[in-house]
Amino acid sequence: MANNTTQCFIYEKEKIIDECTESSKEYRQKLIEQMNEIENDQNLFLKEFIQHKQNLHEHALIKQIDQWENDSIIRIKQTAEKCRQNFIKSIKKSFKQIDYKLFHLTEQLKHIRNKTKFNENYLNELKQKLIQLTEELHEARNIVIEENATLFINKINLIDRS
């Protein structure tokens, strides 16, 4: 006959299967206590499981995704602010140049107006300079936004290994 031994759940000893029987009231009571303990653990697990299902947004991985999102937004905002500051610095430089040209145009206008004789050539030249200044004001010719294709925000992916 094969040795059919197993660990006794109650007495934690190697016993032949069915050797620990229901004949002992004490043994039966211990089995009931063990069953109650397992049911209690199962009920606690069920409550925890329901909480996890209902609170998916509290899961550690969701929090990690949220943190990645916040960190990425901060990086984007910092980069945007740096670009704004660089733009302001550059546009102020451009404004100084426009201001200088406008001053000279104003002086030319005053000078020509004080002349008793002026012709269309003078007026066309002044008109063209004014058009050029207007274009420089509305178009930041020397300033462009360049997007870099390299990642400065780490991309995340979710991998389900189930």
C-alpha cells in the first residue's frame, strides 16, 4: 500500500489521510474554527478587493502616471517660460532697431516737410520705409520657433504581463 501521508491541518503533523477523523469532538471543533478563520480572511479579502475596484484612481500605478504627467507639465511650462523670456529679449532688441529706424524716418519727414520742394520720389521712398517698418513690427523675421524632435519628456507605456 502506498504511503498516503499528508500534513494534518490541525495538528500540523504528518498523518495518514483520514487518520484524523471526525470522531474527536475537539478535532471537529478545531476544523470549524479553521473554517471560520478562512471564511473571515476571505471576507476581509473581499472587502479589500471591492475597495480596490471602487478606488482605481488611488492605485499606486495611477499615482505614478499622475506624477509623470505633473512632472512633464512642469518641464513643458519651464521650457515655455524660457522661450517667452528669450522671445522678449529678442523682440526688445528688434524694437530698438525699429525705434532707431523710426527716429530717422521721422527726421526725414520733418526735413522733407520743411523743404519747399519735394517730389514723388521722396514720398515713395518714405512710404516704402514706413511699409518696411510696419512689416518688421508685425513679423518677427529673425525670430522663429523651432521644434526639436528629440524627446525631452520621457514617454511612458503600460505593459500588461498577464
